[in-house]
Amino acid sequence: MRLRFRQSLDDLKEKLLVMAGMAEQAIQRAIEAYRVRDTSICDLVDRGELAINRLEREIDQMALDLLAMEQPMAIDLRFILAVIKINADLERVGDAARSISDRVRELQAFPVADLPIDIPRMASLAGSMVRKALQAFIEADAQTAETVLSMDDSVDKLNGAAHYTLLTLMKKEPNLTPQALNALMISRSLERVADHATNISEDVIFWVRGADVRHKMGEKPATEKTGTRS
Amino acid sequence: MRLRFRQSLDDLKEKLLVMAGMAEQAIQRAIEAYRVRDTSICDLVDRGELAINRLEREIDQMALDLLAMEQPMAIDLRFILAVIKINADLERVGDAARSISDRVRELQAFPVADLPIDIPRMASLAGSMVRKALQAFIEADAQTAETVLSMDDSVDKLNGAAHYTLLTLMKKEPNLTPQALNALMISRSLERVADHATNISEDVIFWVRGADVRHKMGEKPATEKTGTRS
């Protein structure tokens, strides 16, 4: 029974990694659609978002089943809760990809403008944050998770700079406002992706620190309330 | 013991309602700060966000303790998971309020512009979505939750209209671009608040439908996996 529970925890982790891969791919595709102005890639993003939403519910249900299955230990509980939270963040990375894809569609109505911001670079940074956060999760590594938190500042700065640059451009060349505004929204979406990677890292830290707390459980109950466990 | 568990579930619900009240107040304050251009209200929003973040962690810990305390029934499990998810959404409503407050601070550098969009109206609609979603949660009422989902379309439309109106304005009067852009970002933040209310409603539906599933549990195990429970 306990063995089967451990196997189920592994399955859950595996599924979350699939979810992460899909979310990351969605962002890559959306940015590729932006780069080459190809709405057929947007269609892929939109279909992918539906699959991501389905997988989110599936992972939630698995987590629920695991909690119902038997009385998980404190460390397993924290792990399952971390999965539930990371799952929600990954789903919203999918939403961000969808938002970017919507913007690319809108851009089709306007001539291509050479804008002074580097969207692909921002995307690559945000994407690597998601990857690193998931790596921290796989390896239960709070230190790696902390490096993600510091990367968030860089993305915020890039987004702030993009905001300023595009605002200046819109004032100087109002005819480019639609293109600049769409790029600005894409930049904001990428900043949100970075925020989700940050949330994931915080959840990993919460989970791993919980593991540390648990090591002290031999001496005394973890908290007042869990002290009543048999 | 069981009685104490029920009492703890009630405490958890109570705390989540406090969290909801704080998130709602944060939005109201941020919009008031925008309306009267008063950055001292922004300070309140910023301090409030820290309190919201603290309460989020506290609620998560309570939920974790409850899961650890004893083996909750399927319906209680779903309830606790719904709380964890709603909690995360409320925290992000607080983030949205903070974003709006940041925009209000930026706006101080520019002359007041009379913009052709009704931010307070959008805020009131988004706020009422949050309230209604929480009402659905308190009353375990999936139908009320579903009305919130339909309200989301109205907010999306208002946001879309604001986007178009402000884009047109920026093209025609480039000198108003900073003000229009900030208003547009505030409109987007309010749309996100509405999205969070939508997420909360979906979680309520997930929880309540879980309750329905549970009613059938007398005949057979709820799922393959929970069938192994004692």
C-alpha cells in the first residue's frame, strides 16, 4: 500500500512535468508566432491551451485522490499542496501564451513595425525562469528556487524599459501606436510568466522548508494541531 | 475530535472571508486613489498587500494542518483544496490592487486628463464579481458561481472597449499617451480581478460538484483510488 502511494506521488510529479513542458512550449510558440507573424502558430497555442486546461483538472483530481487515499505524512502533504499550487501557476502560463497569441492576431491588421524592444530575449529569460523553477521542484532544491527569485528583477527591469521605450515611441510616432501597444502587452504577459515562475519557486521553498521542519518532528509535534495525530 | 475538526473548518472559512474582505478593500482603495489622485491612499494599499501576503501563508498553513490533523472525508478535502485555490486568487487580487496603486503613483507626474473611460464602473463590476464568488463559496451555491462566469464577459467587453477608446485617443492626442496608457493598464488589472473572481467561481463549482459526487458514494467508491480507503 505504502509502495503504491509512493508510486502515485511519482506519477503526479511526472504529470506536472508534462504540464510544465506544455506551458513552456506554449510560450515558445506564441513568441515564435510574434517573431514570424504567423497566425497558424497561434492556432497551435489556442489548441494547446485547451489541453493545458484539461491536464490542470486531471492533476488536481490526482492530487485529491492521493490526499483521500491514505493519511499522507507532513512532507507528502506539503509536496501535494505544492503540486496543486504549481499546477495553477502553469495553467496561467498557458493563459499568458494565449494572451500573446491574441495580440499577434491583432497585429496582423497593421504593417510590420521595427520596434526598439527585444521580445524574444525577454521571452527566453522568462522561459528559463519557468524551467529553473521546475528544476528546483524536481530536485527539491530551495537554493535553485532562490536564484529564480533574483532573475525576476531582471525581467521586471526589461519590462519597465520596454514600457518606457514604447511610450516614448508612441508619443513621437502616433501612427505606430497599435503595434507598440501590442508589443507592450506582450512584454507585460512575459512579465506575468516570470511572476508565475517566481510563485512556483516560492512554493518549492515552502515545500522544501517543510521537509526541514519535518526532520525535527521526532522530538515534538510539528505544530499544535498536527500534534493530535496518532 | 470530529467536532474540533468541524470547528477548524469553520475557522478556516472565516479566515478566508477576512482575506476576501481585505482583497476587495484593496481594490476599492486603489480605485479611490485613482479617482481622487491621492498617493496617501496608495500607501494604504501597499501596506495592505503585505498583510494580505501574510494572511495567505497563514491560511495555507491552516489548510495544511487540517489535512494533517485527521483523514478528511472527500467533501472536506475538496473544501480545503478549494480554500487553498481561492486563497491564491485572493492574494493576486491584492497584487492587482498594488499594480493599480503603482500606476496612480506614476500618473502624479502628468497633468490630470479627462479620459473617455469609466474606470470606477469597471472596478465596481469586478468588485461585485469577487463578492458574488465569495457568496457562492459561503453558500456552497454553484448556480451563483455560474452567474459570476457570465459577468466576466461584461468586464472583458468593457476592457476591450477601453483598449480601443484609449488607443484611438493616443493616436489622436499623443501628448496624452502616458495618462491613457496608465488608464489602460488599470483597466487590464481590473480585468484580471474579474478573471480571479472567475477562477474562484470555478473552484466553488468544482467543490460543490464534488459534494454531489459524494452523495453517490454510498453505492460505490468515489473513484478507483479512493476505493482503497478504510
